[in-house]
Amino acid sequence: MTWIGDNLGLIWEQLREHLYLAIVPVILGLIISVPLGYVATRYSWLANPLIAFGGVLYSLPSIALFIVIPAVLGTKVLSTVNIIVALTIYTVSLLIRNVIDGLRSVPPDVRQSAIAVGYGALHRVVAVDLPIAVPVIFTGLRVVTVANISMVSVGAVIGIGGLGELFTLGFQKDFLTPVVVGVVLSLALALVADLILVTLQRILTPWARVATPVGEVA
């Protein structure tokens, strides 16, 4: 407890860095995955190759990717850009399947009804297809978010890892407290992030809530 009290500034700094490195790739990955998923559903022959390519990318070891990216992008080894790019790649590779499956889950008659009342392609996707696809997309989004929060710690190997740097500090000094703090805060971040996504999904899909039948006793 004494160590925690004396290092609150360090813990807060690593927590903020961890949150930034985990969430920004999720947002970027979602922005990239949605149009890719739309193109893959519009041109169905693209779907399976995209999903397969995403599986290959996700199988790449994160440490190797963190090390290779600076050489490819020309960034400094200790740049946060490396972590963000790597985790964005992982996000897209995992999320693209959910986006495609979500857009495919839109009933054809619903899509045809939207076209019949005059919806253009973009308007239909935004107002009809994406809202129906939200539950499937958010399933992948929850998995990706928790995975990113976990993988950020691996970045400590190259000196940028948010809470993972507390693990490194603890191992170097043979001192358990920083490691425990890092583990607990990582778990807390994952739980809070998942709760936020579940709440956001409920807000975006009010029709999915099951109403209590009239006369039913709670």
C-alpha cells in the first residue's frame, strides 16, 4: 500500500496510456471494418477472401508485429504509433467477419422495402442495415476491445505498454505489488469497457428489449 500511495502519479499515467492505446485502435478498426464489410456484402465474392486474410493477420504474433512495424513505417521504435497500427490491424482482422455477418443478417424483404420507399444505397445502409447488424457487430466489438486491453501490455517488451510497464517494473525489482496493480487495473478496464459497450448496444437497439407481458407478476 505504501508503494501504491507513493506512485499514484505513475499508476495514473500508465492507466491513461493503456486506455488510449487500447481504445483508439478499436475506433479506427471499426471505421475501417464497416466500409470493408459493406463492400464485401455488395460484392459477395470478396467476403471469404477478406475473412480468410483477416484470420491470417490475427494469427501473427503481436511481439513480432510490434517490432516489424517501425521498420515498415519508418517510425521510432518507442513511438505509440507502432502499437496503435498493430492493434488496429488486429481489430480489423477480427471485426471484419462480424461486420459481414451482421450485414448479411438483414432480411432481404426489409432491404427491398427500404429500396421501395426510396432509400438510396448509403441511406439504406445507415438507416436500415447497420441498426439491424448492431448486435452481431457489437459481439465482435466486445471481444476486440477486451483483447486489445490485454495485448497493450505486450507492448512493454519494446518500452510502450501502459500498465504492462508496471509488470516490467515489478519483475525487474522482484517486487510483486506493481504486477498486482497492473493485473487488477487491466481486469477493471476490461470489465468497465465491456459494460459500456453492452450499455451502448442496448441504447442503439431499443427494439431488442423484451417487454414484460401485461399482467405478468414480477
